[in-house]
Amino acid sequence: MNTHLTNISEKILQIQQNIFNNEVEKLADRILELMEYILQQGDIFSVIQIQQLNTIFLELLNSVEQADYLLTADILEYKLYEFIKSCLLEEC
């Protein structure tokens, strides 16, 4: 598996674990760290892909703001991770 994808997957799994363990006090910080990490890998994404990432990031932040943590976990796994995976496998 691609190193970038492995690192992102591990970060997502950690955030989801925090959600499921009801450790949400630093959830926004962890998501922002994940977003920063992903954007630092900018050379692997096109401009259009970064715009699509920003849309997903906005959904993530909105779900945290609304305290809909199950939605947050779903967006992380089914939107963000799958999008990044498809981009890295050049299916995006």
C-alpha cells in the first residue's frame, strides 16, 4: 500500500477510535492536523483534486461543528479516505 495512503489511513482510524470512545474534546484539532497533513502532500494531488478535498474538508468541519460525530466518522472513512485512495491509485 502507498505510504501516503497508509499514513492517512492510520490517522483516520485514530480519529474514528477517538469518536467511538467518546473522546471528542480535541476532535477538531485532530481533524485539522489530518487536513494539514493531507494538504502537505500537495504534489500528489491536482488542483481540481485539492478543490474536491476542500469540499470534503468543509463537510467534515460542519459535522464536527454540529456535533454529529457518527457523520464525521462516516465522512472520514467513506468520502475522504475513498477519495484519496482513488486519487493515489489514479482513478480520481
